Amino acid sequence: GDVFFFKAFKFNFCFYFRLSPVEDNGRCANLSLRAFSHKHHLLFGFFLLNLFAFLYFPFKGLTICNIYFSDETFKQDFLEAHNAYRALHGVPPLTYNKELCDKAQEWAESCLQNKCLSHSKTDDGENVYSKSGFPKVTTTGKEAVEAWYSEIKDYNFAKPGFQSGTGHFTQVVWKNSTELGVGMATDGKSVFVVGQYRPAGNFTNKGEFEGNVLPKSNLT
């Protein structure tokens, strides 16, 4: 998305736009908005938004969807949390991959649109997190990763292998995964966070878990 700043009379406005005036596989993919104004001039902001929509989408119409956004602070927090936990297990840090981020963001938006916590049909590794709240929900990148990593309490390192309720944790610390993508979407009441990993983890071939899900390092 793009952020546009402008002044109207003596008031400052900030709009966040995601401009995709078509439908994407049945999902709303038109326009997302965050609007902030001084002195409660939101109505004026929406007037300008409608005017912009009329000029930009004269024949295709306009749908105002849920609020989708990707915050750089959130992304940095998400990456740092992963790498801090991975360091505890003596495995290399992850780096962001733009393709994975784009895919993860698309799936986070789909989860929000359908209010459904599920996995996408990807060959990459994937963790999904959701949270709801009233009247407004917030989350951080670290909070999502902490929820996944907390499954360590149920993982038996003495018997390595796929174990129910631990797959998020094992993907977070999977040694052979080197690249990460993140997506986050919220409408203010629900938030969905998607992490994607390449190469994927949680392979069940013999020796995979022993070699990739390591106990905490004695050096930490």
C-alpha cells in the first residue's frame, strides 16, 4: 500500500491506500483506508475519499473493505523474535523474503475476510495466529511468535518427531529454514498474522526432526 499525506485548509490528513480495483479469487481487493484527522474532521476525509474513488473508479465502483496494513515496526519485531528464539537453540537467523511476505500478506487478508484460521495451499512452511478483542484488538510481531514458541513445553526432545500441538514451535526453530515472510491483517476487532518459511520445516522423514529441532544450546 501507499501512504499519502496532504493538507486541506489548515487540517492535516493521512490516508493509507491499497489500490486494487478488482476482485481477487472472490476476496475483496479494492481499497483499504486508515484515516486520521485533527479536530474530528473525519467526515471531510471521507468526502475526499469518495471524491477520489469517483474519479479513480468511474466505471468499476468502489468497495471499502476491512483495514489491511503491514507495519514496518511489526515486521521488525516479528523477525527479531524469531531470531532470538532460534539463537537459544543454536540455529542460524532468518532473513525476509519479499515473495514470502507478499504471499503471507495475501493469506492474512483472506483469513480476515473469511474470519477463518486456516492454512493456505503452499509448499512453504506456514504458521497462522489470530486474536480477537473488544472494543479494539492490537498485537505485536513478538506476541504472535511467543504464542507459537510456547508450544515448546509440549515437545519431547527425548523422542524427536512430529508431535501434536507443537508444529508451530518446531517450524519457528527449524534449522534448515532460512527465509521468512510475514503478513498481518486486522479490522480492529480481529487480527490475523501469517508467517511463511522457506525451506519448509516439519518434514517427517527419518532424522529430520533430530537434525532440525535442537534442544536449547548450553551456550545460552
